[in-house]
Amino acid sequence: MSQLVVSELTAKTGVNATTLTTAALTHTFLNDGNTFLLVKTTSTEITVTVETPAHVSGLDIEEVAVVIPAASTFLLGNFDPGVYNQIGGVVNISLSVVTGASIGAFRLPG
């Protein structure tokens, strides 16, 4: 599982959103509820699945699966820590395909 480095977005400096990591099948990222993912695809449709370890009244919360069309750029988030965070404050995600996909994690100051 690859740990994404979360880039801080500030009004004074901004952030280079074109600097994305080549996607792996699984990633984690630190999450405080103000974190977003930027996922870019070239020629292949992919599904990004976000794990939800939380429970409500003893029932599992369904994982979130977002289908990203080929040749698209999607922004996903924000991720409520009470729903998405694993032990250690990280979110686990998986991608159905990595060919032509890149990903980055960005945080808005809160």
C-alpha cells in the first residue's frame, strides 16, 4: 500500500495540482476531514473505492465507489474522519486499474 503525501493548499502560495503520483492499486493518506483526492485518467475508465471502517447501529457503512471515465480529472472528498478514517487517522483507497492513472492528495486549511 502506497502512502500519498498530502500537499497543503494555501491562499498565498497555492499548490501545483499537476504534480501527481503514478497510481498504485492501493493507497493511504492522512486525513483530518479537510483532505481531497485528485484523480486523473488518460485512456482507461477506473473505479476508486474508498473504505469505510465505521459502523452505525452495528451495521457496516457501505464503501464508496466512484467511477471515473477515461480521459477525465475528478476531485473526490472531503472525507469525514468518523466514517473513513482507519486506526492512525488514514484513509484506505483502491483503484480498479492503474494504467494511465495518477493521483494526489490535497488539504485545505481548516
